Amino acid sequence: MKLIFAYITAKNKSEAKKIGKILLQERLAACINIFDNMQSMYWWEGKIEEQAETVLIAKTTQKLFPKLSNKVRSIHSYSVPCILQIQVADGNKDYISWLTENLKK
């Protein structure tokens, strides 16, 4: 089973917590980390934008990523949310076992 981190940005901590809770309830992620008050700079509609955002990292599997991504897009406030898959090469075997036991089968 290939583990991944889903890297997601949200407009604020409240939205990140809402998304995270839904992903946990639906067992599309086994663990969520939230980093508040990150500064983002990006191109949008022909100009450079800058704003504070919140990062959500959802620990899941490659197999569940499409469902997770669809769920996030359906509840996210952005028209084009950042939802990226980051491969996990290795890790603590006990943690990996716990993680996979707490995901949708």
C-alpha cells in the first residue's frame, strides 16, 4: 500500500478544520496536520497575489487520493483549490500500520 501526503491549502484555519474533519469521518485520511497563517504568493488572473492561508496535510494512500481530492473539491471555497499528492518513501513501520488500519478499506 503506497502512502502519500495530500497537501491542501485553505483560506483559513476554520475551513482547514472543516475539511480535515470530513476527511477523517469518511476515513479518507487517518491523520490531519494543520499549519495556520502561512503566507502564499501566486499568479492569479494575470497578476501576482499575496495572502495568508492555512495548510492541511492529510495522511492517506495513493488508492484513496482520487476520492479525497473529489471530496475536497466538493466542499472547498476556492474555485481551483491546491490539492497535491506527495509520495512517502518510508517511515516508522508501527506508525504506517496504525495509519493504514484507520483508513477506508
